[in-house]
Amino acid sequence: DIVLTQSPATLSVTPGESVSLSCRASQGISTSIHWYQQKSNESPRLLIKYASQSISGIPSRFSGSGSGTDFTLSINRVESEDFSVYYCQQTYSLPFTFGSGTKLEIK
Amino acid sequence: QVTLKESDPGILQPSQTLSLTCTFSGFSLSTYGVGVGWIRQPSGKGLEWLANIWWDDDKYYNPSLKNRLTISKDTSNNQAFLKITNVDTADTATYYCARIDGYFDYWGQGVMVTVSS
């Protein structure tokens, strides 16, 4: 199984800061990585598909990059509504796997 | 508009079978490339993929639970189903169904399933 390691587990930031969240795969997965945001007591929401492709309706401050084993979700100037948990997921091979998540919290 | 909703199975006792229904609208499970997946999340923990079913009835299961899972669909009624046999307290979680179009692009609201004696 492909293991996705997200870091850091928790990121404390002040609104207005820009941040980068990391997701590292245990083997090369091309760009078959997707990012989700999950707010408290809500379902996950797709933010970025295939490492860097934007999703309609998602604010442009969210962007993704990377290929192979190292991927990054960037948030340009964090807003109050962005404080939540972020997961990466790979669909390169079955079983599909998720990272353990990065919690973005207010400093 | 794509929507999905999971049925509420109520509280289960250990060793029972969990039966979940995902009723969806806005897409068809007969469309090439489309599928429905099931994912679960224990309270306060991360996401675990369980199973997928595709437009052509292809099915894939998480090997860690494979012997206990059965996924199926009713294309005519826009529903997908998941059964988990011999449940245990470790199966207590929120269960989500989601549409697959290369990735999970639309999710249901989730249903909390409790296994308790």
C-alpha cells in the first residue's frame, strides 16, 4: 500500500500568513494526489485534483504543486474560514489511501 | 446538482451486519468512468477508504477489511450499497459515500454508525 505522510500534524498560524502543507508518498505516484479540506463536523471538500489542478468554486488562494513523491498544498494569506483539517489522498493505485491530515489552527 | 445521502442504520450490536445505502442524484452510475466510493472516519481520527464500485460494476475493496465488505449498486434507482459483516466496536465511525470521477468530488453528509453491546 502507498503510505502518505503529511507534515506538520498541526500548523499554528495568524490570519493573513501564507502557509505550505506537505504530503509525501512512499513511492512515486506521478500527480495522482488530491487535497481535501474538512471543517469541524462537516464532510471533506475537494480543494485540488491531480496535484495542481484547480476546482471550480474553490478560492484562488489555494494551490497545489508537486509530482512523484513530494506534494505541497499552499494557502496564500490564510483567512479565518481556512482553519480546519487538510488531507491528501492518492488514486495512483489501490487501495486508495489518505494521509493522516494537517490541522491548521489559529495562533 | 450532484447530491449524495447515506441512510441511517441505527445502533448495531457486535457481530451484526451493517447495511448502508447511498442515494444520489445529479449523475448516473451507468456513465463511463463514474463510480461511488465509501469512506469512514472514527470520531477525531482520519479518513479510511473502504470500497469503490464503478459504472461497469467493477468493484474494489480495502484489503484490510475485504473479507467483510460487499459493495453493490442499483443503477435504475440511483443507489449504491455497502454491507459490513460481523461488526465490532472498532467499526464505530461516520460513514461517507462519495462520487468518484478520478477523485472524490462530491461527498454525502455522512452518517454516524455506533456499534455497542
